[in-house]
Amino acid sequence: MLGEGPCQGVPDGRVRGQDPIGHVQAARHYAERYRNLHQFYEAVFSALAERGELTSPIEPAALATMTIALINGLQQQWLFDRDSVNVEGAIRTFLLSIIPGLAA
């Protein structure tokens, strides 16, 4: 219920004392960062596909999404288990599976 306890809520869903402007700015920053990263990976995969160097049947836009998800997931796993998560090795294996020319 609004108005009870140490974190008194307000009707717009925020908790008093929160910095909604800072959260909005951070959200915008990370949304833009994601868009830029996605555009970069999509452009790289598109260029590789045009040159015949991409062996995946998956569209470049989907590969871009998958690459970002892989990297984000690996980073999160690494935070919890640094000794057994090989971030570089997993990313290299993924990329080699779709761009065999990287092995050369």
C-alpha cells in the first residue's frame, strides 16, 4: 500500500528518493550503446556474407543479436565463476563456427 514502510511509494511507481532522471539517462545510454553495437556486428556479418566468408545460414541481424547475447551471458557467468568460464575461448569458438577464415 502506498505511504507505508521505509520505502514510501508514489503513484507513478517510483520510490521516494529515486533519481528518475539519472535512470532515464542511463537507460538511454545503454539503449544507444546496444543499437550501435548491434549495427556494428550486423554490418560486419553482412560484409562477410557478401564476400562469401560467412558460413551461417542465419541472417546477419540475428547473428548480431546472438553475438551480443553470447558476450553478455558469458560476462555474467564469468562474474560468478571466473575459474571455469573461458570468455575468450567461447567467443572464439562461436565466431570460428560461422567464420572459418578466422582460423587462418
